[in-house]
Amino acid sequence: MKKQGTWSVTPVILVMGAALLLLAVGSFFLNRVVFYFVAPAVLLILGYALWRLRRLKKDMSRYLSRIAGSLNQMDKDALSNFPLPAAVSSQTGEIMWYNELFRDQVLDGAELIGESVGVITGGAMPADLSRKRFLDVTMKKRRYTVYISPLSVRSATLYTLYYVDDTRLKEIADEYRLSRPAVMVVYIDNLEEIAQNTRESERAQLAGRVENLLEDWIGSTSGVLRKYGSDHFLVILEQRHLQPIIEGKFEILDRVRSVQVGDRFSVTLSIGVGQGETLRESEEMARQALEMALGRGGDQAAVKTRNGFDFYGGVSQGVEKRTKVRTRVVTSALLELMAGSDNVLVMGHRYSDLDCLGSASAMATAARGLGKPAYAVVRRKTTLAGELIRRFDEGGRGDLFIEPEEARELVNRKTLLIITDTHNPQMLEDPELYRSVSSVVVIDHHRKMVDHIDNAVIFYHEPYASSASEMVAEMVQYMGGERLSRLEAEALLAGIMLDTRSFVMKAGVRTFEAAAYLRRLGADTVEVKRLFAESMDTYREKADIISRAQLYRGTAIACCGEQGSSETRIAAAQAADELLYIKGVDASFTLFDDRGSINISARSLGGFNVQLVMEAIGGGGHMTMAGAQLPGATMEEARERLIEAIDRQIADREHSQAVQAHAG
């Protein structure tokens, strides 16, 4: 709050005096006798107030003069003749003195002695002046850089302010910043997939509608739009136009989504934005941003910044568009790496589930079938797929799994590490093992995160796949060697069923093809279902979490108040799945305390993007399945942060729907 000037009482006294005069005049018409008593009293009061005000001004002037007089004559002469406007502020924040240049150039002849220094510093008070060396101040459409020099006088601190008028320089700097070029690479995500079921003329009409929307979008700016492929566009525009586009959260995504083919498909865009020092650097950054947007499922814009990426959009389901060609190419490259390695280690994420461990065990077995020593790295004490390991133990195959400490002892210069079901180095089962290996392969289906593994020899990332198990099931078909046994086939099928919720979510054509292949290998669906069997303790925990659920804006939020047990992590994930079957629930969130860290499991049926909600609080995942960890937060703090993220997501979704409806 700004400190009031010493003479700011003057307007108050004048207003009160005017009010008294009005009362006196009013009494004249109401009661003449009262008027004759009131009028003299009012005049006496006003006279005394004006006299005290004059005394106050004289006293303040003498006070400020004494303080200003503490400056020696040399200082005063130097400031008076200084070639820049200069002013002096007291330690209590009052303007004590200024030179003629300051009065003429900065104040336009006005007098502000005794007023708050915030009037001439843009609100900065003595506490701010003591911490800063300069300020940017705008007064009367002029822009100044104010340099601050503290001065100690008789145990008091005065502040000398020097005003440099650099309006023209700052205007040139602003113009330079606003005219800097930025590059956008725009890609139509699903044009080819949609065109497969349409005639050539309809495809041309569809592409034309999208191009018209893009031309109208860029036509409102000074930018340039050029098409360099059937579904690729290059845009070059100035920062002055890019910033409003970013602030509008790339409404073009919603406008294009309103272009539908029949009743099933909507056209979607992915946009990468780069803002480098040169056009070449900006174009490279834009391509990196586009790759990141596509890695997160498309239908969104990614802006590459110096601190990472900012994302906008991503509200629709991705369209499956993988081909076996890429799978064969990746598998061929992986076989070459295996051939040149001494041993193969396969590792997933912490608290490994059936998808993580199923894909890891199958990949390790396939590597053994090629004659390479191979192991799946897992911590048995923390895995959520203990039943799967128990089956391998009973089948005499328990040596396939080793602890991370054992795996580190096997590492040498030619060790190949395959990472499945994650691409975030912070989530690995053993980050130290990852850092000790020079040759790394990543196989993952989660939407791409900013902090991803960036040194992989092969980065096989398919956000359109249902699970890592589906990807591995496709790859092993081209690896040769021995066929997978029934155990590995059931492990992969269990991983697929886990992430698709028994073929309900994200189950595409290739998902069923992979399941059919595993069925031919002997996978028993009854035995797979038994892998999902839960203990009575887990069932009770799940029921308890569900009973705590509360509805909030179409979502269900359940908080487990007590310290979580070993069964809580499994129960929380299962409870989040169960809550989706409640009528009117589009998404579910379960929170539990795990050794001082609040963990959140998030689920949806596709209409609500839980990935964006979890990313807003430091997590990640898929549109329908995501999670986050909040170290050091209390349950109430975590719930408040979750609700804020839900509110933002709902607001963005409503804005997107409004734009899309208007465009349609």
C-alpha cells in the first residue's frame, strides 16, 4: 500500500468544510433559529481548520528544509546543476527536494514537495529503494530508468533518484522484440487415416477446408503460410502476433477440430513453435516442438522455450496410425544391437505393474532365445506384479528376474539396457543402472514428457499403442529365435488387458491383432484373469477408498486419510477404475499418503484429459490414465492443488468447446 503524502489531508479538510457549509445552508431553509447558531460555529471551525492547515504546511516545510539542509552545499550545488533530473526522498518516503530539470521535464512544472515518493517511482517505496539499484518508471507517457543512490546523513538515510529519459531507446527495444521472427510447423495429424475411408474428391475438399482455416488464421497477422507437403505447413510470423496466439491458447486447434468427416472423425492439428536467435534455429526448435506434440498424442501445440516446453490443447483421443513397417525397422535395428552386446538387461519403472513387467519379461526371454544372457530387472519387494513373478518361480523360470544391485554387477562396456513402459529417467526402477550403461533402447507408449531419456540409441515411442506389452508382442514376431512360452504370452496379454481395462480403453485394431497372436502362443484368458486377483486386504482397502469419494464438477475425488499400507497403492489404482462406473463421473482421482509423499492415481473414460490435470501438478501419463507424486505436501494441500488443476482443465475444455461450436 502506498504511503500517504503529508499534505494529503488538505482535500479531506476541504471536503469536510464543504459538507459543513451545505449543512448550514440547509438549516437556513429548515429552521432559521438553528441557522443563526450553526452558521457562526461553522465559520469558526473552518477558520480554525484553515489556520491549522497553514501552520502544518509551514511546520512541514521547515522540517523538510532542516533535513534537506543536512546536505552540504557542495551536494546541493552538484544536484542543482546536475545535467539530469534528480530528486531526493526521505527515509520515511516523502519527496524532500528536486532540481529544476526534474520540475520542468518530469513534473511539467507541478510541485510535489512532501508527497509520497511512490508518486514518482511507480509505487516503489523506501523498502524497495533500499533493495534496488534502478527502476523502470513511466510518467506522462515518458519512460525513465531511475538510478538510486542511498546517502547517509546524521544517522538517517536519504535516497537520491536520477532520472534518465530513455523513451526512444525502450520503444526501439520493444519494436525489436516484437518484430523478432518465430517459426511454426503445422501438421494435420490424421489426414491420411481419414482419407482411407473417403473418396479422392472428399479428401481434396477436406484438405481445402483446413487450408482455408489456416489461411484465415495467419491472414489476420503479417505472417507467411506455406504448404510444403500434403499435410505439412510452415508459418513465419512476428512475436507481436505470436503472443496473442499463445494467450488465446491456439484456438485454431478447436476450429480445425470442428471439421468432421461423417459422424466419427474430426480433423486435428499438431503445431510446433520455435523462437530462436536465427530463423534456422527457430525452425529446428519448431521441429523439436512438433515432435514433442506428436509424441504426446497430437491435437495440441508445443512451444519450445529456453526452460523446456509449454503445451496447449490435447483434448481429443489420438487416432491409431502405426504401421508394421516401423515395427520391422525398429526390430531389425534392435537385433543388430543385441548381436553386438555381451548381455541384455531389461528394466521398467518403479512399482512395476503387469504391463511393465510383462513387456520386460517377454523382451528378456526373446533375447535369451537369440543366445544372449538376458534378465528383467525388478525389485520384488515393491513390484505390483508379484503374482506374475510367483508364476515364473513355480515354472522354474525365476532366474529371469534379478534385483537392480545384481544387475549392476553384470554391466560392462557391451551391455545393452532396454527400458520398457517409461521414458522418464526419474521413474526408472534403478536410475543408477541406467547411468552406468552406454547403450540404451526405450520402448514406451506413454505420452511424451519434457524430461525424457534423450541418449537412447533407439527411442521406440508410440503414444497410439495401448500398452508396452502390445508393442513388445508385435516386435517379438520379427525377432526370430525361439517362440515365447505360455508364461510370457500370458504376461503380455495381462499387460494389454491392464492398460486397456480389458479391451475397453485405447484398444485399436493392432491391439486385437497382438492379443490374437498371444492367444495362438497358448495364453489362457482364465489364467490371465487370475493375475488380477486381489487379496482380501486389498479389497477392503479399495472399498474403504471408494467409500470416501466425493463428487466435484463431474469428477470423483477420494482421499485415503491414513498412512498407506503395502496394499494401498494397488487398491488406490483399482478404486480409481471403479469410481468411473458411477453415473455422472467423467474422471476419478484417488489420493493416498506414501511415506510423506501424497500419491495421486487418475483415471477417465476419454472425455476428460487427466494427463493435463496431472501435468499441472508435476505428474504425467495418458489421457485416460495418469498419476502424480507430491513430496512434502499434506493431504489437504494436495487436494486443493488437484481441485485447482481440475478447475483449469474444465475452463480450458469449456473454452475449447465454445470455440469449436462457434467455428462449426
